[in-house]
Amino acid sequence: MNKVDDNHDPHLAHHFDTPVQQYSSAKIGMWVFLATEILMFGGLFCAYAVYRGTHPDVFLYAHHFLDTNLGAINTVVLLASSLTMAWGVRAAQLGQKPILVIMLLLTLLGGVGFMGIKTIEYSSKYSHGLWFGSDNAFYVKSGKYTNPEELTGAIEYGESHAMPHEDKGELTDEHLELQVKDAATEDVLDNQAAGEAQDQSLPASAQSNIGNATNAPAGLSSKFAEVEGDGSAYVTSEKKPLTYEDLDPQQQKLVSQFFQIYFLMTGLHGIHVLVGMALIFWLFIRALRGTFGPKYFVPVDLVGLYWHIVDLIWIFLFPLLYLIH
Amino acid sequence: MSQSKHAEYHVHVVPLRVLFAVFAALIILTILTVGVTKVDLGGLNIWIALGVAVVKAVLVALYFMHLRWDSPYNGLALVVAFVFVGVFIGFALKDSLEYQKYVERPALLDRLQQQTIPAAVPSEETTEESSSEH
Amino acid sequence: MSATQPTQQTDIFGKPVDEQHKDNYLTHQRGLMSWLFTLDHKRIGIMYMIAVLSFFFVGGVFAIVLRVMLTMPIADASNQMRFEMNDTRNIVESSGATVPEEAIKLLYEPGVTDAEAQQQKIEVVLTDAASSAGAGAKVVEYPELINARDAAAQKYTQDLTNHNTFYNQSFTLHGAVMVFLFIIPAIPAIIGNFVLPLMLGAKDVAFPRLNLASWYCYMGGALFFLWVLGKGILNFLVPTLEGVWGGGGLDTGWTFYTPYSTETNTAVVAATAGAFVLGFSSILTAVNFIASIHMLRPKGMTWFRMPLMLWALYATAVIQILATPVLAITLLLLIAERAFGIGIFDPALGGDPILYQHFFWFYSHPAVYIMILPAMGIVSEVISVFSRKHIFGYAFIACSSMAIAILGFLVWGHHMFTSGQSELLNAVFSIITMLVAIPSAIKVFNWLTTMYNGSIRLDSPMLYALGFIWLFTIGGLTGIYCATLAVNIHIHDTYFIVAHFHYVMVGSTLFAFLAGMHYWWPKMFGKNYSERWARWGWLLVFVGFNITFFIQFIMGALGMPRRYATYIDKYTIYHHISTGGSLILTVGLFLVLFVWIHSLLKGKQSPANPWGANSLEWHTISPPPHANFDHAPPATDPYDYSHWRWRPEIAGYVLNEDSEPEEKDAMARNDS
Amino acid sequence: MISILAQAQTKGISLPEGASTYAGQVDWLWNYLTYVSVFFTVVIAGLMVLFILRFPRKHPDDQPHGHTHNTALEVTWTIIPLIIVMSIFLWGFRGFLDMATPPANSYEVLVTAYKWGWNFTYPNGATSEQLHVPADRPIKVVLESKDVIHSFYVPAFRIKKDVVPGRYNETWFEVDATRNGITLDAPEKEYDLFCAEYCGLNHSRMVSKVVVHTPDSFTSWLEAASDQGAGLTPVEYGAKLYKSKTCAQCHSLNGSKLIGPTFKDAYGYPIELKDGSSPIIDDNFIRQAIVQPNSHGVKGYQPVMPAIPLSDQEVTALVTFIKAQSDKYQPEGGGEEAESGDEAKAEPEQ
């Protein structure tokens, strides 16, 4: 006991023998905590994998609603803030206070930028009726029918995203009309809780749609699965991206699920970014006071680890959500 | 025992050029992963996207997160976490794909549904259409 | 042995503790605040003990409520008729009239097709009765009898609805409280917190603040959870209360299966939020244990020289780290499902209820090993100490803990054998489940071999440990029934499963917990307890437990499904036996509580090492000082008891000063 | 060995009498497990007691010596249980595969589970609340849930399968007539049927029966079931169905508003729909409301009505019954029921 007091370190807790023991404990504790973060996101990745695995067409169709450019920019922003964070840790270890302060500020700005772009994305989703939960144009539940106009608007928005060069010409009035009809059809389809019992009010096109559902329930996904390796199928799919009416009614019901998963994953990630920003702000204040130096930089290091894991999760989110092929 | 460890009090500081090199690599990989979606490779696309993401993640973990110079236990925590996420997703996905056949309507139900369509519905077009369907 | 009871605190050499060293963690600081803001792992352990045992009491009360409710099989069709016949008679009689027995029999005659003929027959009976009864007595008339019958039917339906509502909320509360608030935290949070740093010879866990935060998470989550669930029960008992504090309650079972949990009108969101917070407590404790075991081991204590309890706690912590976050995300998704209808788990929205089960059991199956692994750690310690013999097959026991921890993650699908999970996955999960039996068997055989040729002393910790082996053997072997696909189909979701998991989780964990409490009690409080009454307590708990649950194996084999508020008549006798056993078990547990309270109030000072154990927590005085050790003890083989000698005058073991030079050296080093 | 097992007709210890063809196999395995378990329990408990008696502590300072490890021993008690559990797995898996694969010539019955009851629909459209099946023929049950997860469990058949909404699980069984004493003298035998997955308030009331008939007895039962209204007027039959098909849970007859609209004075009066129109309720309106539930979207009510499988005749009877609850109802001749029944019979088997 007495001996330790000889070269007393104010940051050394009483139950540790040496600073390095304390530092290593903190690090292993942080890493174990990061493992829990990965497992937690793992649950969402699992939901993603299962629904993408069972309904690939839905994901292929719905991901067009996301803005790949904004996603890519956000990736770069987050990577850059990771760089400045790593630099900040280095500065703290070397005792370079001004650099540390600047780096923390830049990292914080990176977080602000990321959340800003995220806000732009979210608000554009919101304004097109593609929000979370039942506020999604594709949301289907008996009793809360999707508003056909809202749905048409959303579809138009998504498909103008999907095929800006190749398919713009196809969005003729006739095309739109068909979509409206389809949207109307959908309501009736959902009414039929048990399935495909016919309704006399349906137009002929809708009837054929119903037939489609019973005869080819797996829809396009099974087609894709079966003709794997057959180049022609891919050529067709490349030339003409999926449209809403390419999906069978069962799949049309599931389109909103892509958005739910998208909002859950990016939302949880966004919350982590916000928490990280709060922590970095706290570090920033302490760094201004000159708390950190070669003998005491553990908080900077740990927050850095946290910030990097947030980045690391985004590295997976980006291709999985924005770059579905 | 307490004092003897002071000699080991030494933390690896990552050189700046390493940080920049890693950052450059990450940016290049990001461009690559966006670019590769323009090329149609069939089922390979997703695996390439995931592969690039894994490489990026490894770079971040090894250099930004110092794992390369850290205690191997810390790296183990990360690896184990990913392995268990993999186990979880693997089993759940495998099961979901296998049981899809039960999600589809069984033929029995369709037959029964047909039978229970009431005969007395007067609007005749529907009945005709439905029978022409099958 | 206890002829001369010591009154004085003695150190590990049997010398009286001098005044300046008398300060211990209990007396170090005083006042409620010194407890609520303590960073001392021992005090946090004690605070956990008070909280966890209180919640155990709540869960136990509801266990008895369930067992008592199940003595009344009111769902059987023949019983329904009996109840309704009684009520019809009562209703008629309460109006002052009489009704002939024959009329009621005719009224409830099964399989009547001709209603008019029946009415005529009854009216004949009624007129006959009226004429023979004479002028004074009033015999009921037919229309009134029919009214009474309808009223009786309505009353029966109402009674049954009440019964079922209350039962469903009670079994949910019992299950959820026992799992989340008792079994999971019992051993790691109480005993683990107390002994882990002591066993490491350390002053505290690696992150004392996180440790306290974990206690607050636990208390916050637990009280909120209990409040939400309890509200439902109280509202049910006193309906006006609902206007006071709003609705609550939970009737989904502790598993929250969708889509029932997305449909029910009970407080699923609030309850899951409570469980979510509890998860944080679990994670924080686990982070602490892992970091402590990695970084705070003293010189000389290599991984394979750690006490087996530490291995068990380490394996437990690994599971908590890897599984709990998945529970967290599952609960978040469930909350989102209810609040926003996201359609991930709800089939009405295209979601997949089986996926929910994958999510839930990815946490909750490993959670079973969170419950059982530390129990095995305690038993490994106790068996060796009370046989005064080195544990047999140390490396195999240690590695089997890790093997169970890892295999435990690969078997969750065995909860879903009948759910419509694919046949392939069923086979894979079945085979891996079978494999878990191997490390479990290794442990049991090693414990037995440790006892072979030992010097066995049957004190209460040892009795509980032996009880553990018995219960775990039965629980484990019936686990093989459950893992066998063809057999599982029959017993899935029946009382066989209820019996199986009570044997494994409650029986074994509770027994090991009690073994650990009796074993470390003198160290925790520095007081001896009445060994004789503790043994009586053990006997009642052991006998009561076996009566309560063994009969449930048979009941389940006969097809009695679980979570039934009522049941058909043929299972009545088994339920009666089970309820009888549960009452014995209750008496036993109260006796144990009494022994502990008596010890706290009247117990004699206990020696530093009453059992002759050699792990490091016994190398300090009882109760330990605030900083755990006056002199950091050297790490030696924890299962080598040869240096400890019995000292009758203090009724404990003391360190043989000649044979332990290292300990003296350490003292000398530290004192200089 | 495995093929012998498939023929086994063992009575399982403490199990109910097995009635399905594969029950013998399950029971054989059950008994094997029980013998193994009893053996190990006796060995472990016996050794425990033996050691307690044989090696008591004689002096507190006893220093017993013994080996601290023995790798050969450890390997032995790793390998032996491994072999035992693997053999159990193989037998269990083999039995499970048999149970999971319905034979091709199975008789199919649609099982519809709902809160809280069972409905069984037979290939000719007849329905019942108890499951009636012929003996000596594999029965494939297709399981459909209207709301939450239920589980189809017949202890005597050793069969259980969850009824999961959004998917159609299936399983099968076959009952051997002679072995179970289903003969011409006793042409029916009843077995308990339970819901084994917790499904809410009246989970424990979701109890029904499986009635196994001789083939002849089944045929005559099915005929009767297809024509349950025999001897009843449509209104009487409708009243019976109103109770047995659980309409009464949501639709009152006395004008009070339950989960669904009341039947009292519904027919012949206008009803307000969500789309703003107010059509007069006529035959077809009622019919469509039953067959395609929620398709009208009645204002002020949640669209929660399940599509209960009904035969044409049953629908007609219910329509008539509902009409009869209104003061606008004028009874017609008895011909209607018979006519529609004929049409229904002509239609199936396309």
C-alpha cells in the first residue's frame, strides 16, 4: 500500500497496481462492450438477411428508393471522421494538445455532417410518404389501407430514382394509369384475408394479377433462383429494372418491410452516432482544459474505439442497404 | 510486483502516414464497391460487396483501432462477436429459406376455398372468370 | 467440534485480531448512504442479495398461487356441469324456493334432442314435488328454473374468465420474475460479486463504478418490471385501482411470443422496456468479470491455477456478453412492432413469428447456461473442500465450462422442434444438444471421483452440493429426452418440460445458490449459523422439491400441456401431489431464511476459515476488511488443503505457519 | 436394428396408450431412454451414497491422497456417453423423419385453429368441431391459424405441431383399427386433442377430441356432417351454427354492439360503410360478409372477422338465420335451402 503512494498517479484507482494494468483493463472492458454492440446490430442484420434471403425482389425493388449518392457521401464523411479521431488519439498519446483539440472538433463536425445528410435523406423519405411504421405508403394492414394516391406518388418517386437514364421515357401517362389501377387493386386484394376468392368488382387486369399470385407464388425470386447462370435472364433484368407491378401481390405487401429495416438499422446507427458525438464533445471540453496527455489518454482512446465501431457498422450498412444488386 | 510493470509502460503510437494510407485505401475501396454495382455479376455482386466491406472493416480494426499492436484478447473479442453474429444469421437464414414451402398456400386450402364460394352470388361474370382462371 | 465456540475474531493463523485491524467492510462506513454509493464489491454483492432474495420471495408467492389454483380443475366438461348444477340449485334456493334433485338432473341431461319432451318431463317432476311438498314450501317453477340455469352458465363463464385471467398473469409474473430477477442474477451478481475479487486476491473488481451502475440498472429495471406486472394483478383484484394508476400486467408468458404479444392488451411495451434495462445490468456485470479475470489475477495464478468458480463465472460472463445484446434488440424490435407495427414479427403484416423465436431463443437458451454454469462452479468448490481432496480432472472441468458456454449458443432451435422449423435445422440442433450432455457428464463424473477416497464431511453446503448432483443428473438425463426429436414431439410444451427445466434451472441453480450461500455465509457476515437447522432446511427443500416436480414428469408424459389454467379431470391427482410438495418446499425455504436471520442476530463469530478451503478468499479474516486483504496473499494451488490444520478452540482451520513460507514472506514484504 | 424399431409396438412407461402407427416406435425409444436414465441415476446416486458411507471424515486433519487427474478415465467417460447420445440421436431422428413425412395417399383434413377453438374441414367441404378420421388410413392435417400461434397436440398419437399464422404447417398420423379395438361393434374411439402453445385467455379451454371411426362408420359420419341441417329448418340450423361457429362472440341478437354489428334488425335496413355509401342489407350483402369477411368495410368496426370455413349450405342457413333476426324478414318457402344445396354438390371436383 505505502509503496504505491511513493510515485502516486492521480488517475490510478486504488485497486490497480500499475497504470498499465488499469489502461489494459479499461481497454479489454471497452472491447468486450464493443462485442455486445456488434451482437446487438447482429440482430438487425439477421432480420435483414432473412427478409432479403426470402424476398430478394422486394429488396431489389425497394432499395431504389434510397439515394446512393448521399449514402456514398456519408460513407466518406464517416471514414474521414474516423481518420481525424485516430489522429486525435495519436495526438493525445503524444501530448499535442492543439492538434487533439482540432481533431476532436473535426471529428465532431464529421458527426454533424453525417447526421445532417441523414436528416436530408430522412426528410425526403418523409415527404414522399415513406416513413417508419404505418406512415409508409407501402404499409399494408387490414383496416389501415394505404392511400392509393400516396402509394402512386411514392412509386413514382422510387422509380424515377431507380431508372433515371434508361426508363424515364417509360413513365408515360399510360404507365401511371396502370399504377393507379394497381394501387386500387391492392386494396381489394388485401381485403381477401383468406386469399384469392374473387370479387365481382375487380377489373380484368386485377383478376389476372390474382391468378398470378396463386399460380406463381414465389414470383420472380424463384425465377431468378432457377435460371442462375443463364445469362439471358440477367440481361433482361439489367435492361429493365423491377417495377412495382413486377412484384406479385404477396411481395407488394412486403415492400414496406424494407423501409422498416432501413429505418431500424440506420436509426439505431444514428443514435449511436449521436451518443458518440456527445462523448466527443465531452472529450473536447476536457481537452481544452488540458486534461489529456501521455500519462492520461484512456478516455480519448476508448471513445475513439467506440467511434470506430460505429464507422465499422456503417461500412456494412452502406453496401447492404444502398447497393443491392 | 507493482513496480516491475512500470518498464512496460509503453503504448504504440500509430504513425501519421499509416493513418493516411489506411484512409486512402478505405476511400478507394468505397469507390470500388460503388463502382462494382454498375457491373452485373449475378449472384457474385453481394459477395463482392460484403468482401470489400470486410476488408474495410479489417483495416479500420487493425489500424484505426490499434488492434495490430494490441493484446490479442481484444482482437479475439471482435472476432468472436462476428463469428457469433455469423452463427446466428446463418442458422436463422437457413431455416427461413428451408421453410418457405410452408408459407405458400397448400393445394387443399385452394380446393376448399373453391368449394365454399356460394353458388347464389348473382353477379355472374365473377364466377365465370374465376372458373376460366383455373 | 463446536464444543468451544469462539467469540473473538481470529486471523488465518488463529491469532486474535488486534483492535486496529478489526475494521471490516460492514463496519468500515455507516449509514444508508454509505451503502447506496459504495463502490465496494462486497457491499454491492450484499445489496444484490437483499434485492434478489426479495424478488425471489415475490416469484415464490406466485408459484404457490399457481399451485393452489391448479388444485381446481374447473375446465373439464363433467366438472362444468357439476359447477353449473350446484349454482343452479343455489340460485333457486337463494330465492326461497326448493328444487327437486331429479329436475336438475333432467335439466342437465346430456344429449337431449327433443327440447319440448324434456320440458314436459321436468314440469311433471316439478308439479309432483309441489303437490307432495305441501302448502308451506315453495317449489320452483319451470321458467324460473330455466332462468337460474342461464344465470349459472353465465356465472360459470365469468368465473372461468376470472380464473384464467388471473392464472395467466400469475404464471407470467412467476416465470418472468424468477428468470429475469432471480435465477439469472442470483449466483453471478450476489456470490460472484462478493467472491470474485476475493478469489483473485484483488482489492475490487476492475470497474467498481460500473459495478454500482449495474446494481442501479438492476434495481431500476426490476422495480419497474415488477410494478408493471404487479399492477395487472392488483387491478384484477381491486378493479377501481385501474382508474388510479392505469392498466398494466402481462399475460404473454416470459417468452413474449409473437403474434400473441403484439395482440394482447396487456402492458407488453412497458414490461419489455423493464427487461431491456435489466439486460444492461447483466452486461455491465459481465464486462466487469471478464476484465477482472483477465487483468487482476495475481502473480502465480495462471489461467489453469484459477479456482473453478472463476472459470465458471468467466464462461458465464462470456455468454452474457454474447447473448444479452440479442435479447436487447429482440425486445426493441418487439416494442417497435407494437408501437409502430413494423411487420418484422407480426404475420398479419407479412412478418415471421418463427423468426421471433429464433431471436428470442438465441438469447434465452444460452441464458439457461448463465443460470447453470456458475452453479457448477460453486459445486466444484464445495465438493472438493468438503471431501478435503484435490478436485479431480481440473482441466476437464474448466474446459467443459467453456465447451458448454460455446455449445450453448448452437442449440437454441431445440425450443422450436414443433414450430415448423425445417427438418434439417431440427436435426442439427438435436445433435448439438446431445453434445452438450458430454461436458455436463464429464463434470458429474469428476465430482464423483473427487469424492472417491476423500474425507467427506456432510455440512449443509455439501448436502446442497450433493442435492445439486442428484437434481442435475435427473434434469440432465431428462434433457436427453427433450433433445431426442421423436420423443420431443410428444413431450414438447407439456409438464414434462416444466419438470425438466425446474430440475435443471431452479433445482440445480437454487441448490447451488444455497450451497454457495451456506458455504460463504461465514465469510460474508463473519457469523456462524445453526448447522443443525440448516440441515433440516436442506431436507425439507430437497424432499419438497422432488415431490413437487418429479410427479410433473409423469403428468407431462401423460400429455398434460403446460400453461393450462384448468385441465381435464384425469390429471387432478398429479396436480394435488405437486401442490402438496410445493408446500413442503415453501416451509423448507422459510426455515432456511430463519436460519440466516437467526445467524445474523444471534450467530457466533466465525473463524477466518471454517472449512479448511484454500482459495484466496479464505486467506483473510471473516468478514473481510474494506480492502479485502491486509496482506496480498500468494496464489497457490486452490485445491491443496495440506497447509490448513484444524484448531478446535476456534472451530476453524488455521494456516500451518511452518508449511507456508510464502504466506509469511508475503506478510513480511507487505509490512516492511 | 432400426427396421426392427419401426415395427416395435412397445407400451411406453408412464405414457398414455399409443394409438398411432408410429407410437410404438416413439415408445420404444422412450423406454430405451428411461432405462439408460434410470441406470445412470442409480449409478451416480449409488456411488454418491457409497462414498458418503465409505469415506466419512474421521479427523478434521485427514489428508486423503489420490490422483488429481487421469486422462484415460476422462476419455472413457467422454466417449461412452458420446456413443450413447449419438445412438439416441439417430433413432430419434429416424422416428422424427417418419413423423414428418406424410405418405402420398393421405386423407387431407384442414385444421383451423382460432382463439379459442378448433375447426376441421374435410375435402368435401364438411366441417366439424371435433376431428373425425377413418382408421387404417394415413391422415394428413394441414394446419392454419386465424390469429396467434396454437399447437395441435394429440397425446395418444404422440403428435404435435404448432399452428402458425402466415404459414401452413402439416403433419400426419394413422390409427390402426384392430390394434386399438376399433371394430364393427365399437366403431368409434375418442382421443384427447389439446392446444399446446399458449394462446391467451382460454388456452386451457382449447380442448377437443379426435374421433377415430372404422372406414364405414366414417363414411356415414361424413355424410351426416355434410348435411348437418337435416331435419332442421334453415333458421334452426342457422341458430345452431351461430353458436357453434362462434358468431355469437362478436354479433349480438339483442341489438347491443359487440366487436361486430348486431344481427337484430340488420336485414332490410341500410348500413353505413367506410367508403361513405349506405347500401340496404340484402341476401348478397350478408353472404359476401360471411364468405369474404371485412370486404365491405362497415363504418365503426374493426375489420377483424375471421374467414371461417363454411359449406355452401351452412352459409345459406346462416344468411337465413340472420335475416330472421330482422322485422323486415318474410319467410319464403322451404325450397331455397334444397336448391342451393344441389348446386353446391354439383360444383366440386374440378
